[in-house]
Amino acid sequence: MTGLELTFTGAEVLCPGEGVCARTLSIGEGHILADPAGRVVDLSGYLILPGIVDLHGDAFERHLAPRRGAMPDMAEGVIATEAELAANGITTGVLAQFYSWEGGVRGPEYAAQVFAAIREAQPQVVTDLRAQLRFETHMLDDYEGLPQKIADWGVSYLVFNDHLPHDRLAAGKVPARLTGQALKAGRNPEVHLAMLQDMHARSAEVPAAIDRLIGRLAGQGIRFGSHDDHTAEDRATWRARGATIAEFPETHAAALAAHEAGDGVIFGAPNAARGNSHKGNVSAAEMVAEGLCDALASDYHYPSLRRAVLKLVREGVCDLARGWALLSEGPARLLGLEDRGRLAPGLRADLVILDTATGRVAATLADGRISYMSGEVAARFI
């Protein structure tokens, strides 16, 4: 499909290198055009911005697994997720799926189902859906077969996590909430505890396993990232391995180390929208103010992307051009997607149209095709 051929007039447009300006914008064949083309649509009272590139979101879980047995056709859950993405101005959505010893919706078997559902749903949706694998580093028995799974699943972004409660295990204590966690994963609590203890005991084997895995995946276009870096040393370790994206660093020191080394730094939009981290980590808004953030990600709440940037602009932390780049140009660059992120001729026609008075999403177009439209703006198009 080639998308619509339209020329938008009367709107304010976020122009590359210029900020917000009054200018016509034309699209056709799925791209932004240099010259007027097609039917004219008056978008007076609206603001046209680059479509949002969300490079880490797991809020799709509520659509794929709302309650046990409620979504037997998981591809329908992906389609429902796409509707929410589009309603929030997201034109490229990275669905971040766990591969974890925690089991349940974070277990390996469930991950395989999710990635299969994404592949099945992709031809039926407008939003560009992509897959991220969040791999628990201490699952040593899974390393050997992981490269083939990554290839089969179409994963292009691999992030390393470690959620083992090492402190309590090292002290010989039972981790908090162990029984509930075990039952949720379908395991006997004693079996679950023994599994955690065994993984913790083999911690010394993990660094070499990670290095071998990254080496095997080199040359396949995989992006590598770390999650929740706590110190500058943590970030240096991951950078040396080739993981040059730092997702949600927990401290100022880790974020600063990543930035100074040229690594991509991602913070959660809910953190920025709220004004602080719900876990007591460093404030995303403060990191944006200091220039230590390259991109904001939805994390667990898609509406927070737009809300966070508009709040940062209202509070004078940044102007709209710099703030919106954290949702579009910044994440597109980190993912190596040079064909999107700005409203420039030749790039993909990925647009989000906001109501200037309310700041709400009125319409979203991905690759020149409508993925969401509501209210008064629909009458303008029709």
C-alpha cells in the first residue's frame, strides 16, 4: 500500500532545525514530499509532529494476557495493542518481551507465543511493530539455543536483565514474595528457591556466556542494551561487551558515564511525567534538563510519552523541538532507523497530529496511512 497523497495547510509544523513554524506539509507514496501534491486538508488549530518511536514498551501485556484464557488468539491482542499505540501517536512500537526464569508471561514459552503473534499480526496493522527480547543473564542453560530463537523470532534488539535477588540469596535468606512468585510461574516454592540458588551460585560463569553470545550474534544487525545500570562501572562493563544502549540507568553516575562515552541513554516517560521514579531512582526530568537523555520510552504506560514531553515544555525544562526529539529523532537514531524521526522530504510519512488547544492526539499516520483518527480532525480529512 502506498498511503495517502495529501497536502496539509494551516497547521503548525515541527520543522527540522527550525522549531515550530507555519508551513504546508505534503505526503505521498508513504513519504514526506518536497512539493505540494494531492488533496488539500486544512489543519488550522492543529500541530503536526513526527510520529513517536517507542523503543521499549511492555504495556501490551494487558492486551495479550488480560486474564487466564481470555485471549486464546494472541494475535488479536497484538492488534488491540496497535490500536492503543496509534491512539497515543506511536508510529513505531518496540514490544519488549521478557525471557525470564520468573515464568508465566515472562517465561520462555510465553515469549515464543508473543513473537509468533507479532509476526502474525504485522500484515494486519499500520504501525511498525518490532520485537525486543529482555533476556535474564543467569539463564545459563538457555544461551546455546538463543541465537537461533532470536533469528526465528525476528528480534533485532536484545537487552540484558538481571532480576535475581542476589543480596538475599548470598545471605542465605528466602527472597521476598517467593511463594507468590513461584505459584505464578506454576512451580513448587521449594523448587523455585532451589532454581534461584543454583543460578546465583553460577554467577561467575555469566560474563563469559554473555561475551560468547554477543560474539555469535555479531554481524546480524542486533542492537544490544543493558538495563538498570547502577554505577559508571556497570555501564563501562556493558559498553566493552558491545551493549551501547543504556536502558533506564538508576543513578546520575551511570547516566553521565553513558553519555560521556557516547552511549544511547533511555529513560522512562512515566518517570518524566510523574516527576520522579516510583522506585526511587534518578529523575528522568532532571536527566533531560542536564542533557543526559537521548530518548524517552513508554515503559509500562503508552500515554506517558506525549504527556511527559508536554509537561517538560510547560515547566521550561526544554522547548518542544528538543523534547519531541526524545520521542522521535532520538529513539530512531538509537535503533538505526534513518528513514524516520523528522518531518523532512524523503523520510517516511510518520506523523502525529495534536489538537493545539488540548495537546491531545487527534490523528496518527504511519507510512502515510491512517492508524488513528478521532473527532473534529476526521471531518477535515473527509
